[in-house]
Amino acid sequence: MTKFIEKQASTIEEAVQQALDELGMDRDSVSVEVLEKGKTGFFGIGAVPARVRVSYEEATPAGEAKAFVDGLLSRMGINGEAFPMEGEDGQIILDIRGEDMGAVIGRRGDTLDAIQYLTSLTINRGKEEHIRIAIDTEGYRAKREESLQRLARKMAGKVLKYHKNMTLEPMNPYERRIIHSTLQDYKGVTTYSTGTEPNRRVVVALERGARPQRGGYRRAPRDRDNRRNTAE
């Protein structure tokens, strides 16, 4: 949203500077319209002050997030740009587009997660309500989720086949939640997390009380002490 303030002073330059000082912005961030050039008069008699209108774009969380990510990409030497979209419940989604997005994603999405974390810290600093930030590029998040879901089902099948627990590679909390969620209703197995960050892992285990039957394992009736553990 474009806003403006008007200032007057003895010269145009002084009026503009007053506006910039009040806004806390630099000259390149605003547009200046001269409303009155001003007159010095004769010995001050008949003097008219210069008057200007300084217009600026009010900063929005999405705009702030885009500016931060664009600046970060520039400092990383990556030719890319963030395109903001509004998600559900005020969530800000940024899609990074450009060349060599592999450098943005990093190993198993580590760089992308770091960019998202830093952006969230910056945008939420000093704000009363937390704004959720999601950053993606080339549909990586959806592809990674599908890959993790396939992995979860594959490991569950091995647990049932070999009657042996399977420990997955270290994952961040978001990825561990995908594994837990995928296997939440998978018959015969349960999941839990073990270890400490950043090496915390998901264990896919045979559910206590499951017993073999034709076509696979059957889950025994649960009681209160035999519930699935999906803790992070």
C-alpha cells in the first residue's frame, strides 16, 4: 500500500530530508513530488516555503520476507528471486526461482531449511503474533514429502517381513513428522524418535502384540499403555 507524508521547509532539499528522517528511509526508497518550489522573498518579505509530498510503500511481512531472501541470495552469489504468496491463516509462502536452485536446496534440503529459519527469525522479530514462513523452490518440499512417504512404507514392509526394527537416517523435525504421520495407521508397526538433534532419528518398530496372519501381521487390541508413540 502506497502512503505519503508532506513536509515544508525553506528549500526542497530540507523538506525532503525532514520526511526521510521521520520515515527512517533513504532517498532511493521513496518518490518525491514537489508541491511548491518556494520563494525567498525580498528580505524575507513574501517568502513562501518549499513543500513536498514524499510517497513510500508501506512494508508488509510478505514484502519484508521477499526483501530479506532476495538480499540473502545476492550475498550467497545465487541468481534467484523470491516470489511471495499468501497461504492459509496468514502464512507467507515464498517460491524461489532462478538458476542453479540445487545450491538453494542443499543436501537433503538443509540450505533451504536454513534460509527458511533465518527468514522466520527476521520477520518475527519484535512482532506480537507469530507469522509462519514457508520457503520452497522447484517444488522440492512436495517431492521430498512423497519420497519420505515411500521410504516410510518401504521400511514398514521390511519391519513386518524381517520382524526387526528399522532405524532411519537423521532427519529434522518436519521430516520426522512426515514419517510418523505416514505410518500412523499402518497395521503392525509403530514409530518413535530417538537420539538428540541434529542426529535425531525415527525408529520404525514392530508393534507390541502384533502377530502374523495370512497376508501380513494383525494388530492386537490396544489398551491405554499400548498406544502409538509419535513423539518427536
